[in-house]
Amino acid sequence: MGRWEPGAGNRLRVAAMELYVEQGFDQTTVAEIADRAGVTARTFFRYFTDKREVLFGGSAELEQRLVQALEAAPADATPIGAITAALDSAADSLGDHRDYARQRHLVIAATPELQERELIKMASLATALAAALRRRGVPDPGAGLAAEAGVAVFRVAFERWVTAPANTPLREVMRDTLGELTALTALG
Amino acid sequence: MGRWEPGAGNRLRVAAMELYVEQGFDQTTVAEIADRAGVTARTFFRYFTDKREVLFGGSAELEQRLVQALEAAPADATPIGAITAALDSAADSLGDHRDYARQRHLVIAATPELQERELIKMASLATALAAALRRRGVPDPGAGLAAEAGVAVFRVAFERWVTAPANTPLREVMRDTLGELTALTALG
């Protein structure tokens, strides 16, 4: 058995999510996760620092991806146009994993500690997007507002997407949600 | 010396804020706060459960005030119109205390634990405003989006207000910021 077992990271992720949904995040131990994935607890800790990281391990990567998409938007894109490019890239990287996203959403909604962690992740994303807009020359308060609006759209669209009966493409739900925000503010 | 000393709560609040700004939140003890306010630590604990509550004790009351203002908005107000009523009431209750607000802002910005607490407070506010909009008959995702947009405007406007060199009325900064959001989304 090598240091990295092929597929063990993914098996652990699937096993953890099943257990979190079945019996709750707080009630689940690393030993149980490892057991269900057919590996040792030691193997678990080669992939994740703790059982929370199974759910949040991809956060930094996602944030980086969104910032890069915003940076790659055409120079003449409006602030919300650049934010839309970031939202599209989020949809592209998350959109194929709706079952996983739905389970994750359920687990987080049921666990205050995880909700806090999710809030911190979203605040970090807003800060990173605002900084990227400022680097494009967008002045404040526009940069901060566009970033906050983008994260609000992301959050609301994501929840719509995972809770809807039909699997509408995430990119479409994001764009619709942004359109709704525009319509709401236009009505004043 | 009675159980409640007249003015002790306020003296403690002022003393705590001075110490948090001077030497940092983490470095300040309840004994020091009580000492500066000229009371005992026991008196401190008659007013506050801990040194964090000095900064967040008014959160539930503020949230309630905003929800009540939203509920009192005319029945034909748009979702953002109702949110504007809530923002106006926030401005009315916070607008006269800019020095305190600025100090509080500095202390929170310097302390990760307090930033997290502030994020939770803002998320709770968004949830409460969205629920109040739903009770007015606003369907989702509009209710959630309008509430998130309102909190984004609140947050950005509040930071503009406390960091600006001139003391522009908070209500005006809130309205301007909402106008900026409308303009940004209209540009798309």
C-alpha cells in the first residue's frame, strides 16, 4: 500500500459526505469516515487536516479561479460584466457536481459551525473580487459593491440551483439571478 | 453602591472602547476596563457577559428595529423600497454616534474573531430581512436577493461613512450607495 492510494481521496470525500448526511457532521468521527472508505485514519490525515476540510478544501482554489476569470474579462467590461465572468467560471467548475453540492448544502445548513465557516469563505471571496476590480481601475465604492452583489448572486443562485427539483444549468441560474437583482434595484 | 450604578454601563462602554483602540481587543482584560471605568469587575459582569458583548450587545435590538421599519413600509412599497425603509431606520439609530462607530470599526477590522462575529451578525440581519419580505408576500429569490443587497449596501455605506473625512449624514450615504448599486447593475 503506497503513501497515496489511488482514489482514496475521492473515496474519503464520498464516505464523509454520506456519513455527514446520515448522522450529522458533529456526530461523525474521522475513524468512521476512514472505515467506510476502506482506509485507515492515518490515510485520512494524508488527504485532509480534519473532517471540516473535506467540505472546505477546495475553497482557496475556487476563489483563485474566480479572481482569474475576473482578471481575464475584456478590459472594457463593466464592473458587473467582470463579475459575471467570475460567476460563469464558478458555474463551470461547480455545475457538474450538483448531487455533491446538494449534500454539502444540507450538511452546512444543519451545522452552525460550518455555516460560520461558509460565511468566512464568502466574505473572503468578496474581498478578493473587490481587490481584483480595484486592480482593473474600478474605484470605490463601486468595486466593493459590485463584489458584494456578485457574492450575493452567487449565494442565492447556488441555493436555488441545489434546491430546485429540475437540474437547470448553474450558469443559467446565476445569470437569471443577476437579472433579478437588476430588475429589483431598477424598481427601487 | 446599588446593584446598578447610574451611568456605569456607559462608562464601561467608553472605557472598553478606549482600551480596545489603544492596546487591542485581545490584549485588554475585563479588570482593566472596570478599573478605567472606576468600577469593580463584578459590576462589569452586571452589564456585559464578556468583553465582546460590549461591542455586540446592541445587535439584536438593531436587527429588530430594521425588521420593524421594513414591516411598517407602505404595503405597495417595492422590495427595495421596503429595504430602504429599513436602511433609513438603521441610519436614524446609528447616525448620531459616528465617533463610537469609527472606533468600533477599527477594533473589529483589527481582530479576526470580531470580524467573524460581525459576519454572523450581518448574515442574521439578511435572514431576518428576507423573512420579513416573504411575510409581505415577496416571493423568492427576490426576497433573499433584496435582503442580501440591502445588507451589502448597509455594510459598504457604513464603512464609507466611518472612514470619510467629512461627516456626511449616514442616511444620505446609504441612499447614495443604493443608487450606485442600481447604476452598476443597470450597466450590466
